[in-house]
Amino acid sequence: MKKIAVFASGSGSNFQAIGVAVQSGILNAEICLLVCDKPGAFVVDRAEMLGISSLVINPKWFRSKEAYETKILQKLTSLDVELVVLAGYMRLIGSTLLKAFEGRIVNIHPSLLPAFPGKDAIGQALAAGVERTGVTIHYVDEGMDTGPVIASSAVAIDVGETRESLHKKIQQIEHSLYPEVLEQLLNGKEEAVQWEKSVH
């Protein structure tokens, strides 16, 4: 069974969805660690409820990003982690982790990249007045949401859509798509990984 570590900063709804997928057998993997950069974040409570170990580690405790990521890397290495899964981790991955896990870090983003990268992608989409946005799962590189796309799923933006209603629609897609893609990445055929779905 492949070992993964999930990085999250907030409430952890995607972390929860991945954990439930593992427990239900949808995702054949072991979440051996949650890495959280925000002490007190609710995702740590979710991990405790799921019986998953946490590394709560504030970057402010370290003199540099390299020192911060080196500490994380030591823990990942000790657990033989094979894939790093970003699920609402609000921090750019630096060179220390990128080099150690080249091609083995994935992220989920609430837009159809390359449109609306970075923070508040839902707000960006609403402000732009586009008819659709969505969810993208991609490999992580040194840029902000610039790595190669693995999978995407479109979400229609209805007339009168609010931030809250659109966020709810996007989360529904995220919670099913991410475990499915992770299963393909970890246990499927490499050529089966690239695909696109359209959801309304």
C-alpha cells in the first residue's frame, strides 16, 4: 500500500474526503501523516478523529524556509512517504521539498488553470464574469499553480451565483475528484492519469 502525506492549512475538508476514501476502500493508500503549518487549524482535529498522525509546524519557528522544509523532509523520509498531497496548503513549496519529491507532489486548485491562479480563485472567477470555472489537480513546480495539469473538472457559474454557492459546488467536485485521481496516480496505469471531466 502506497504511503502519502497530506499538507493542509485550514479546515481540511479535502483532507477529510481523502481520509474517508481511504477508509471506504475507494483509495488504496495509507495517509501516514498530516502536515499543518497553522497551529490550531481544524484539520488537525479531523486528523485526530481519523486516527492519523499530525506534524504541526509553524514556519515562524524557523530561521529560513529551507530549515522549515528540512524538518518536514526528515519526517517524510522517516515514514517512507511516496507522494505529497497538497489539500488547501496555503504556502508555496520550496526547493528543499521540490528536489526531494520531484514529480511526486500534487495540488488541487479551485479553478480551471491556468485561469485564476493563486489566492481567492472563486472570487476571481466571479469578478471576471465567466460562465464556468472548476477544479484542477496538477503537479507542483516552483511557480504558483503552474505545474502540469493531471485532471480538471468544469463547474458552471449560474446567474446570481454567490461566493458561498459556488464554493459549495466546487467542494462537491473536489471531494470526489481528488481521491479518484490519487487512486489513478498511485495504483493505476500512468497513461490513464490524464483526463478531463465536465460537471454542471
